[in-house]
Amino acid sequence: MTKLETLGARAKAVEHRLGIMSSDEKNRGLLLAANALLDRKEEILAANREDQKRAEQNQIKEALLDRLRLTEERIEGIAEGILQVAALEDPIGEVLSMKKRPNGLLIGQKRVPIGVIGIIYEARPNVTADAFALCFKTGNPVILKGGSDALSSNKKIVEVIRDALAGEGFPADALLLIEASDRETTKEFMRLRGYVDLLIPRGSAGLIRSVVENSTIPVIETGSGNCHIYVDESADLDMALDIIHNAKTQRIGVCNSCESLVLHKSIVERFVPRLVERLDGVEIRGDEEVCKVSKYVLPAVEEDWGTEYLDYILSVRTVNTIEEAISHINRYNTKHSESIITKDYFRAEQFLNEIDAAAVYVNASTRFTDGLEFGFGAEIGISTQKLHARGPMGLRELTSLKYIIYGNGQIRK
Amino acid sequence: MTKLETLGARAKAVEHRLGIMSSDEKNRGLLLAANALLDRKEEILAANREDQKRAEQNQIKEALLDRLRLTEERIEGIAEGILQVAALEDPIGEVLSMKKRPNGLLIGQKRVPIGVIGIIYEARPNVTADAFALCFKTGNPVILKGGSDALSSNKKIVEVIRDALAGEGFPADALLLIEASDRETTKEFMRLRGYVDLLIPRGSAGLIRSVVENSTIPVIETGSGNCHIYVDESADLDMALDIIHNAKTQRIGVCNSCESLVLHKSIVERFVPRLVERLDGVEIRGDEEVCKVSKYVLPAVEEDWGTEYLDYILSVRTVNTIEEAISHINRYNTKHSESIITKDYFRAEQFLNEIDAAAVYVNASTRFTDGLEFGFGAEIGISTQKLHARGPMGLRELTSLKYIIYGNGQIRK
């Protein structure tokens, strides 16, 4: 057995135990973990300082340094997050659609854990505790592979949680950390079939691509967002401006922010000057029609349509019909979040029906695609793929189903 | 573009059109396909005779030859199968759980097609038409890669269905066949990311393993079944014998037949002689306790516990407690179908809760794990994995969901 297989076997060994724990027990484990993180705050901060020092020596960018940094307040936030997960309803054990067959068999579907979940993520130590809480609540052992930048923090957080669990007789191996950070280990992790049942990569497009290419384990991709807003000819233009302003600028650098507008040609002349004014500080790159209307618009090139800027830049494209808008969006989007601004009933419905994305909006900002905003209470990521889970993933998306069948001697004829 | 990429692009090109077809339209397409198969029966039989001739020359086993063979009656059965799919309720467009958020956003989940589905299967030409019907009904273009043994039959069936669709203005590229059967083509198919959204391998364990190892596309495995029946000390032994006889012998060679018994030690002495008598013609391989009771039982070796015989052979193991039974089954099963025979309420519930399998039964034969028996009307296979679909997969399992959100100007605070 390799070192990683041994780790996998340890996770598998507690899978059954975790799967049959009651919600009360699981919530008690979460409470222990949250309290331990608060009690041992100083140790965690010290470990985090080591990471920060190393990061500074490696001349890491300030934005990344900030994501890496823990403070007393942030640790309290992490503990609070664990308690919020404890307060959520436990999806495990729920029975869906119990139906009686003509032969008397009663067939239902019961929500069960998925099994061992592997998560590969980059330098944000809060993910370590979040991921543990969501997986523990759903009865799934979790093996984490964090970024090397946050290794000291991650090791300490994992140690604190494991100690807290073990101290009260809970299986500490519910939470395991891969400490090695070389490529070979990551690759072996992706092929730990038989030990890991689901792999969730969270991070750069490059990381996700590598997981998809190499993994022999089922993967849920949490992809990037090239999100569009289509302003229809019937749109309330004031509403459109408010929504676009919100979706573009309320938070730059997140996957559900707006990267591209599609405008019906009949409104371009009226709308673009107002847009330019409202989006002061945002670079606008438009097609020919858009450029004609305002000297503040730069000409867009083909590459712009497919780019997730994560910056104060917005591309704008003109279309003659809603069909053209739909086909443009379906071609260039990353299947994340798309919105139409319209007063027209039929166009609203057509957009909802025909756009291929995890979340399709009418008259609202794309920024709402988020587990908390959708009412899930917590989120492990946003899936931009179509299998198993699509859109924000909460507790329910970390579960599987099994058929349970009550008989009284039935045999097949 | 390679030849396969061109095929993928053709499927992608009709995806949108198929996705927005009404149920009426889709049912009309299925009716056309069924009628065309009946009208052009002679051509199909002629093509099938070519396959049979080639198979005979290759000295293929009689069982396989039988699976390959088409008759007038079998073609009628295939057409009838397509009509049955037409009669099923269309899952596409169903909206689940529409909920109002505090900010007034109305958020629901709508059932949508998955996209292009790839299916790799072995020599059964009926799968060609079945798979088309299920995918067409759910608005998914399908690319088939059948076994080389059935190539002439598959080509003809696909031609007939495509002609029927094209003749009435339906997109013929809803159904595409990969004709090349070399390993390189199959491997390229598994990596046709961007063109194929889901890959379903149906066939030998070797095929499935190869797909899992090589695919960069999400896969749903339709695995093998090492199914157990546990006879508890409180069991009605007559019922146990009936169920075991049914699960073992009603149809040999299917994945939901029983391969292994687990007996509570307290019933071994009474039960094994009756079992041996009832399963006349079945070779029984038991552990030491079982062998002691009957001279007709052969000694089992370790390998027996993990073997799916698909034959008139049954392994039998003794346990001291239900916990031991559960742990034995969870260790050796293939997560397919498991059953307990008991009169005890708590043990029934414990078995349902703790066994890790797609279908867990109390007092019934494992043979019921099947789309028709579960009331789905049709089945594309039985998933033994935990993501997206588990157990028999009907129309619903060939769909995805997207969030649809109705707003009236909401922006995120």
C-alpha cells in the first residue's frame, strides 16, 4: 500500500460509522470542532503566520496573501460557519417518493452519504473547516488536499478538529489531510479509485482541467463563469442599468459576476450612452454597432466574447433578435449564470427555456447564484456541469440515494 | 477535425433543437421510427444475416449468437418497445420545488436534457433502437458505438430510423453511429470532451473498467451484481427458500440474480438440508459450518465471496450476528442488490440502513431491481455507482436540472 492508499483505507474504515450517525451526534461533533478552533485560536494564528512569512518570501501577490491570512475575527467566522452547518437540516435518511407496486412491493428512495469525498483546493484555510463541516454533516469522510501555501494553517486546523473529535470518541479519520504537495501525489490522489468516491476540485481552470483529464474517480467540476445579461428591446432600461451595475461591479473577481452584455439593436443608441455613464470606471469593449454610439467604447475582438475578465471590463454585443442572443450566449457561456431584462412574457419564457446554464434569470442580477442566496445555508461550490449537481451545491448535493424495498415474500414471475 | 469530432459536432448541432421539442413532436418522431422498422423489416433481417454469418465464421458461442440474432418477432418487439417509450410521461420541462426567497426571487429547478449522450455497448442490436428511443424522448442526441459483431444490423437500424426522422423534417443527427471498431476510435470517443456530455458503457467488466480509466467525459457505470441474501435467525424459512430459489434460478446470467447467501448460524443446521434439496441442480459452495451439515456442499474458497458466477453456483457463508452479515456483504458486494429475510422489525430496519447498495430489500427477491419492475416503463441500464443515478435508470436519469429564477429587478446587496 502506498502512503495515500493507507490514508484512503483509513477514510473508508470510518465511512460506515459516519454514515449511520444520528443528526444529534453529528451536530455534537460539529460543536466540538467549532469550540476547539476557538479554544486553540493562538496555535492556529501562529501556524498561519508561518504560511504568511513563507508566502511573503515567495513574493506572492497581495490578493492571494489576503486570502491566506487568518485573524482572530476570521477564525471566529470559521467557527461560526461550522455552527451554521450544525443548525441546517440533515438531509441523510430522508425518504423520497415511497410507492406501492401492483405486486405489493413498497419502493422508496433514501438519502445516504456518497462515501469518501476528496477535495483539492487552493490557498484558503477557511475551506479546510468549511469542507469538513459539510462533509461531516452528510456523513461523508473527507480527504483534503490544500494548497502548499497554506500547509501550516491547514495542518493545524485539521489537527485541532481531529483532536476534538477523538477526545469525545468520534472517528478522527472523518477528516484527513494530504500534506505532500508534489504533482505525483496529486495525480495519485485523482486515481485513488476504490478509496475515494467523489473528487471536487476547487480552484483555477488549470487545476480543474488537470483533474478532469487525469481522474478515474467521478468528478464534480466547479467551473468558471462567463456570465451574460441580455437587454431585450422591451426592457425597463433603468432596471437594466441597476442590474448590470450590480452584476458587474458589486464584487469583481467572482464567478457569478457579469462579463458580457448582449443588447437588442433597437436599444443600442439609447442605452449605450447611459451604460457608459453608469459604469464609470469599467472598460467597455463593444462590437461595431456599440462603438458607433459612444467614443468611450473600445472595439472588442473575437476573444472578448469568450473571456471571463474578473476585472473592471465588460464586453457588449448587438443582436437583431432574441434567437441570435440565445445562440450567442449558448455558444460563448460557461453554463454558469445568464439573465434577460425584459417586460415581454414570451421572451422571458423563451430565454428560461432555451439558455443552457446552471442558473437562468429573468430581471435579476446574476450575482444571486450562490448557496446562501438560494437558501441552502452553505455551499461547497458551484457546479457548472450537468451530472449529479448543477449550480450551487449545498448539503443535499453531497448525498446519494439508495432504493429501499419493503416486501412480504415477493418473487419475480 | 477528426472524423469523430465531426460526428460529435453534428450531434451538438441538433442538441438545441431536440431540447426544445414538445412531447407531442418527440412522440411523433418515435412513432415514425417504430413504423419504419416494421416497414423495412426485410432489410434489417438481411443485414442481421450478414452479422450472423460472420459470427458463425468467427465461431462465436451460441449464447452470443442468440443475443445477436434478429427475427421478425424480435423486430416487432423492438418497434413495440419504442412505442412504449412514446407512451411514457416526458420528464423534460417538469419544474421542481419553486420557492420564494425573502427578496422576492422565485427559484425553481427545471428538468432539461443532459446533452449529447454516448453509449458503448456490445452485440445486441435491440439496444440500438432502445437507446435511441430513451435519448430521443429526453431530448438528448445520442452517439452509439455498438459491437463489431452487430455492425451490419446496427448500421441498418440506424439508417432506417434516420431516414424516418429526416423524411418528416426531424433532425436525423439525433441518432449517430460510430462504425469503426478499432481500439483507437473507442479511446478517442471516450475523450470527446466538448462534444459528448455523458458516456454510458454497457457490457463486460473489462469494457467498463477501460471506460472509467480512459474517459475524460462523465461516466455512468452499469456494473455487475454480486447480490446477497441474508437469512436472519427469525426468518420464515419457507419464504426464504422461495425467495432464494427465485433469485438464484429464475434467470441465470443477469446482474440482479443472487450469487451468495449469508446465514445466521442458528439456522444453518435446519436450513441447509432444505436449501440443498430446493436448489437441486445448483452447486453450493459453503464455509466450514455449512459443509458440516451437508455432504452435497463443496468447500468455498476466499475467491468465492467476491465472485459473480452468472451460473448455477451459489456461495453460502455463516455469520454469528447481523452486524457480521452486514459487514460481510458491504465488503464483498458490488453495491447492486441485497436482501434480508427476517420477521424482526429492528433487523429489517438495520439492514435497510446499513447495507451499501443501489437496492436493499426486506423479504423479497433481488430479481426486482429493474426499470420495468420499479415502474419506470423502460431502462437504459442499472447504475451501481453513487453519483447522479443509482439503481435502474429510466427516462428521469437521462435528464439534468437547471435553476430558473423569476425576478423583478432584484440586485444583490
